[in-house]
Amino acid sequence: MTLLSIARYCLFAGMFALLVSVTGCSKPHREFNETVFTMGTLVEVTIIGEEEAVTDKAYAAILDDFSYMHNTWHPWQRNALARLNSLLKTGAAFSLAPSILPLIEHSAVLSEKSHGLFNPAIGGLVKLWGFHQDDYDAIFSPPDEDVIAEFLTDLPQMSDIEVDNLTMYGKNANLHLDFGGFAKGVAVDATIEHLREFGIENAIINAGGDLRAIGKRGNRPWRIGIRDPRSDGVFASIDISGDESVFTSGDYERYFMSQNKRYHHIIDPRTGYPADQTRSVTVVHSDAATADAAATALFIAGPEQWHRIATSMGIKFVMLIDKAGNVHMNPAMARRINFTQSTPEIILSKPL
Amino acid sequence: MDNAYRIKFADKLVFMVCACLVGASYWHLWSDEPAQLAIIKGHQSQTQVITLHQDTTLSVTGALGTSSLEIKNRQLRFTDSPCNSKLCIQSGWHQRSGDIAACLPNRVSVQLARNDAARDYDAINF
């Protein structure tokens, strides 16, 4: 072997080693990503840095969780919630529903803190508007004004549910629980806790655009894009690390059109009509259930009252886009939000 | 050669304009503008947005049953559907912005969209 041949072999070996090292650098962590349709929405699960055997088991476990919660809490299917709703209307005492009691107790506290703007007891009103069905294309017109007015004369509240030892009963014939603005957050919290039981420290559960993220993505925070309420583009972004939830309520999510007017699914319990002062509200909070309820309540509160309600609910980060497109934020949120295009004019509130 | 058959300046000009038009048309109609997002519409009028930057499989419940979708290498396709014709599956992979993949009997549709910003995020909140 000549000296030249040896030099060629060395050069080849060196280049091969360089290639291997570069390839190794490009994949610093293992990533698991699966999406499933459950709880009426697409749920995307992302887990970073875990062995396949662990992620497969964890994913199977949380699919079971989602399936159970979907079947138990679905607002218009025959299930435990439907049975409870039919009994609440009667006013008679009945045995506690253990699968739903935690939701009732938790949501009752949040409802009170939101001054009744987050109100899961108005499922009857949501049903009047036609949102208790799978096909929104089949809704052609809003309910009669008289029907809404009559419902509001005896507006049910969560405080109309009495729990007495092992029994419960309702005090309002209009009571009809609908956890649509809350169950998704509770489900995300429960499944994140389940992932932690498997030792998973870095993950996102994104349920139809509302999510909770724990840990980090490799050596950087999770980077969350926030949708523009009037286009499919990304309006702003926020970095999440540690453990935080990002929930947005918008008028573009579920709606029907009637006589060129859009009627969305977030009903203001004070008026009986869809809240019309807000395009979207984004809330960042530690737990997803509170973030979910707060996003609904602050959407209804609108640009004039969101700060008061957020203070009452203990929320520290809020961005609200009102019906004219103005962006309202508290200063702490403004420090975290990055706008992807031009920075809009921001109406800063007092600190929360 | 007869002057009538000679290529003149105007002929060259016409040829160049045509070539430019063909090139521009090709660029406009056939250039590979990869999509970044899939906007999925189920039969419940619910719109979901998912990034194409992560390989995944997903199931979407439609009017007839569950349609299965696969996202791989920033492309999307139907892999299973309860419809009779299976046209949605036969349409194969979709990757260009503006492409629409749909299973009409099952009332599930997917529109691919370009959004340069999407690739920068781990999740889209909406």
C-alpha cells in the first residue's frame, strides 16, 4: 500500500466520521407524535425524549382516559350526564353520580369566581340554540326571542345544585349541565397527570387547539403559535416551559349562518344570545380546566369587563381581541407575546 | 432561401414572448409550493388545523364512520374511509398548498395551506 493510498483511506475515514457526527447532531431527541379524534375534536399528543415502549403504553392509557371522559361527559349522548340532567330537572333527591361530581364541584367554584359568566348550568339554552347536535349545517335560524326571554326569567346557576351527603338534587327546572367550556380542560389536566405517572416530563397534549405543555422541547421552550381569529394564519406566539396551559375561545370555532349573520356557540347567560363584543380570548394558566373556563368567561365579559373577571378568577396572562380587532392585554402577557407580523396597537390594562 | 421563410426579428420576439408565457404559466400552475398546514373539516362543521411538519396518523369521524389520514414527509393522504368508491384513497398523496383531499360521502375534507410561520411552532393554539 502506497503512502498516497493510506492518505486516501484516512481522508475517507475522517469524512465518514464527520458525516456520522453531523447526522447524530441533527436528531438530539426522540419524538412521539400521534393524533386521534376524541371528545369531539382532534387531540394531538407529543412526547419528547422517552423510549418507545414507555410512550406506547402511556398513549394507550390516555386514549382510554379520553374515551371514558368522552362517553361519560358528552353533552347530548345517552350517558351518565344525560341521566343526571334528567333527574336534576325533577327536583327530587337522587344518589350522587361519582363520575360527574368532581366536575360539578370544580366548575361551581369557577362559575362563582367568574360572576356567573362561565355557567355550565345553561345547557338548556345552548340546546335551544341548536348546538346540541353533531351537524351544525342543520341549524338554520336562532330560537324565538320569546323562548330565550322565558328561559332567562329562571336562569339556572351551578348554585342551584345541592349536594347533601350521598344524594344531590336540583332547585331549578331549567338546570341542564353542559361542560363544553370545561370538560376539555379537565381531560387535558387528567391526561397530563397520567403521562407524569409514566415518568414523562416533556409533552404537549393539544386538544383541538387548546393545550397544556410540560417540560421543554429538547433544550428550548415549547413554542406555541396563536391563530389569527380572522384568517388561518398565525397571529402571535408564546413560549411555554415548565407547566402551563394555553386556551383560546373564539367566535370562529362552532357557528351557523342565518340571514348573513354568524351565530357562534359561546352564549352570554345574561342576554341568552352569543356574546358579540369579542373575536377571541387567549388565556395562559397553570391548569387547563381553569384556563378553559376562564377563556369562556372572559370572552363573554368582553373588552370592558375582562380585567375584573380575570382578577376574580386568579388569571395572570390574558390577550383579548375585541370585535373591532383591537388587542387588549395585561402587561405581563404583553411581555411574553411575540407578534408574527406587524405589531398591532395594544391596549394595555392594569397589571393582573 | 426565400426571404419569406427566414426568421425575422418579430418572429423571434413572438417566440420569446410565448416562451416567457409558458414559463410563467408553469411556475404559476405547477411550481411545487409545499403546504405547511392541513385544515381538516369534519361533518360536524368543526375546523381543525394541524401542522404537516410532524409525521402522524389521525382518525376523523365523519357521517358514515371513521376516515383515516396519514401525514408523512409533509404530505397527506387518506388511508382508509367507509365510503364505497374509495376515491379519496385513490387520489393518493397531497402536498401542495391549495390541494384539497375529500371524502364527500363521509363529509370529511382536508385543505392544504401554506403558512411559513407554522413550521416554527410546536403547536397551534386556536
